[in-house]
Amino acid sequence: MKRLSLFLAILLAIPILLGQSGLLAPTARAAADPVPPESSGWVLVSTAEQLAYIDQNQADYVGRNIRLTNDIDMTGYDWIPFGGNEHGPFTGLFDGRGHRISGLEIQGHTWFAAGFFGIVRGTVTDLGVSVQLEGGQYAGGLAGILADGGSIVRSYS
């Protein structure tokens, strides 16, 4: 019986000792991948990090179909009008699915077209944006310029 008690005591002491040395301590995990997932031809955006990623990599996304899956707060993120200016116009389909992007601050005094979108030649639907906008030759909360062939449906700023 003494051997069994001694064995159980040692067995219980091992996790305690290992935990104090850091071997079993919790580890911090890196943030989720900022590259948004894709499904059935749609780029699915659910976080501010993912939205900032597509904005920083516009050349890869201005002609794509993009769908929001959550409301997104962009407070603290820099925003370059999506499409137009240094990049081609937005020519894809941006489906907000009734979600809202808030906390945008756009300092567009050097841009030709300033807004959440710079120039839209595609379709923007079911999107709400809350934006503080300053500058731009052509400016609007949703889009600086709605070009030929572009449409904005059931959306607001």
C-alpha cells in the first residue's frame, strides 16, 4: 500500500513540477492568417485584418467577388481607397450581405478618387460604411467615382 501511495504522489507531482518549469505552460498563438479564405469563387472577409490585407494587396483583389461575413470595425487601420488611383478600378462584385464597415478614416487629399472605393466599375451591394473622409478630387463615403458600368445597390454611407 505504501508503494502505491508513493507512486500516486510521484505521478501527481510530475505535472506540477513540469508546469512550473514552463514545459506545460500555455503557449501564445499567432493571430489568424490575414489572407481571407475563398469558397465557390468568393473571397470571404470576416475580420479587420482580412479587409486590411485585401486593401494592401489591391492588385490581387480589385477584379474579384468579395463577400463580407461580419460587421467590421476598421478603427486604427490605414485605408487606401479600394480600386482606382494607383490601381485599376474595382470591377468585381462586393456583397456586403447587410453588414457594416465602421471606423474608417480616409485622408485622401492626394488621391484623385477618395472613399471606401476609389473608382467602381463593378457592383457594390448591401453594404454600409461609416467613414470620416478628408480630401480627394472626387470624394464620397462609398465611392469617389461610380464609372460607366458600375452600380451601387442597397448600400449607404
